[in-house]
Amino acid sequence: MKKHSLSQLGARAEDSPISWLMKAALDRPQLISLAAGFTDNTTLPLKITQEIFNRILGSSSKGRPALQYGTTQGDLTLRRLTARRLYSLDFPETSPENPPVSSYSAGNIVITNGSQQFLYLLSEALYDPGDLILVEDPTYFVFLGIAKSLGMQCRGIRMQSDGIDIKHLEEQLEGLRDSGGIRRLKMVYLVSYFQNPTGRTTALDKKKQALDLIRKYESHAGHPIFLLEDAAYRELRFSGVPVASILSLDPHQERVIYTGTYSKPFATGVRVGFGVVPDSLLSTILRIKANHDFGSPHLLQKLMGEVLSGPHYESHLLTIRRRYLRKSRAMISAMKKFFPESYHWETPEGGLNAWVVLPRKRRTGLKSRIFKEALNQNVLYVPGSLCYAEDSSRLKPNHEMRVSFGSASEPDIREGIRRLGRVFSELG
Ligand SMILES: Cc1ncc(COP(=O)(O)O)c(C=O)c1O
């Protein structure tokens, strides 16, 4: 007799480090968490949200529909505003009412419970156990959890400071073509703006080269291979220059999928995200979403629609960008002061994370002395090894860490980094 009655998926699903990291931060108030993916607390848009809720609920013509179920695909006004915003981010010099190309059509947008739900819906739509996807090495570790539970295999593509190493992508595709493995390849996944975990942004030229390569090798797969751009941190740019999305490279939107979120730029507690999907996948995603929840909370979509249609969104973005710039500077200057010279990091231009590379012999994983001693000293980071796919073609690096400047205050960021510095010097 089996010990449990779980489905294969249930048995494959592992404890997600994200749940543990977030709970640790909430359970131990004395802990300085440079790990949890929370956003800045003090700038959460309390007043704007209250004002808009009052406006919506103060009128029966707005309030009643908002408190009713919506549609599976999501509120049309919010989808239109999202399409227009994406278009104006990609083509800032023009801002038409209805963007002229299908990549930016409200009809191709699905509103989801955060972009996380979109990642899950898409995975359910595309993958069978044993299917393969190519991910950045390292990548967003919660996505790796989805992949694992659905029985997908992930292969890592090496990262450079401006995104994936295109040569390595081509080598992987060539190898898969030669081995026949390409028939299981469904997607390439890029977290292209201020990546979680490394903070790096993928250059537009690399997005284009990746798309060209996918098109080149696709005939060997016998089915479409998609390029998924996860732009969760796109709106959190506080320096550097803007980069257009992959939507701008595929105007008829056949092979690109894009996901974004209002969690990070507005409020994580509101948790409204979206996906932009090609026609060929749209009805499947909607059928699966109908099975999940037949539509995300309508009130929250109405809230986001109101936020986007007025001046609040832009003004809020200005506030939080300034804030994250200050916090990232506080973190970098503390690292310069307290970390050994042989440790490396890049200065983030946006997002919530910095990535620290230690000398190879220093271990940072959950079982390492550094991690345990950091926890003893009440400071938490994300071990870099959690962010690497199970890929037998290389050894999993275990000497890096993600430190987030999102939620901790500036004094706590300095203190957290000081404590980490102390751990490093105590453990020699
Ligand atoms: C890269 C990336 N994608 C997607 C998400 C999901 O965010 P949400 O579901 O709040 O939109 C996150 C959250 O941290 C993330 O880091």
C-alpha cells in the first residue's frame, strides 16, 4: 500500500522557500530580513487606495459592479489601460488610445492574481511532465518550484551583466537539436528587467537574438517554442535607460508571451498581475483560468483601473523609485564598508535586489555555516543556490547570495549588511 494518496503533482510539490522566508520575516520581528520579497512598507499607497475605494464604493453605479463577479479574462477597462501603458513604455514618443498592433491589444491580455498566477496558468497550458524549458542561470526561484511540481526539466543559460549569454543559448539549442531533446523544449523564460535574483537587465539586442534563435531552431521541435518575458520589476527603474520589451519585437505576437504586475509598482497586497498571450494560446489559458477561479477579484481590478486612469500611478512610481534608489545606495555603501574586498556585486539600476558573489570556496546555502550564523545574528538572505535549476550539465553554484533592499528600512539595511560582514569575518 502507498504511504499517501497524493497525486504525482502533489507528491512532487516541495516546500517553497518563498513561504518560509516570508514567514520568518513576519514571525521574528527582531530579524532583519534581506531575503523576503516584500516591497517598501512606508510608501505603500494608503491614501490613494482609500480615496479610490471611497470613490468606487461611494457610488452605486461603480460600487455594485465592482462588488460583483467580473469576467474570466478580466476587466476590459483595466486591460485597455494596461495595453496602452505597455505600448507607451515601449514607444514613449507615441500614445494612441488603441495601440495599433496586436501585441498591445486588450484582447490578448488576461488579468491574473499577480503575475505568479499567470506563470502557473501558462505552465499548466504548455507543459507535460518531462518537458523542457530553458531558464536564466540563476532565475526566479518560485518559478523553479512550479517547474518542479509539474515535472518539467529546466536547463540553465549562463548569465552575463546584460542578460543571457546568447552563445550559450545557441549551444544549448544545437545540443538539443542533435540529441532530439528539442522535441520536448517548450519555452525560454527570461526575467528581463532588474532580474530576480541578480538585478540585471537584458539588453534589447539580446532579446532579439534570443527570439531569432528560437525561430531558427523551432522547426526541429515540431511545435512552437515560446519566449516568455517576465517583467515583474520593469516599472521599478531608478537609474539607467529604459529598454523596450520583447512585445516590440514581435508585432503579430506569435511567439512572445509577456507577464507584468501591479504588485511591485503599486501594492503587493492588491496582487493584480497580467499576461499578454498570443491568439494561439489565449483560449486555452482562459479555460484553465476558468477552472482556477473564473476571474480575479473584480474590486481589485476596478481599483487598479482607477489608479491607472488618473495621475496617481505616475506620482506613486516617482515616490517609490526615489525610495528604492536611496535604499539601494544605502545597501551598496554598507557593502563597500563591511564586506571583504574579494566579494563582488553590481550596482542595481532598479528592482529590489542586489546579488553578491563570494569567493567560490565560501558556501552560502541553507546548510552552510554562513547561513546558520547569519540567522543566529538575526539577519536573513536568500542563498544563491536556491535560484539555480536542477541541471546536471553543470555544478550548482553555492557561493552567492541575494540581498533585497525592498522592505527593510535604511538603518536596518545598514545594520543587516554590517551583521553579515561580521559573520564573514568571524567565519574567516
Ligand atoms: C520575477 C518575478 N516574477 C513574478 C513574481 C510574482 O509577483 P506577483 O505575483 O506579485 O505579481 C515575482 C515576485 O516576487 C517575481 O520576482
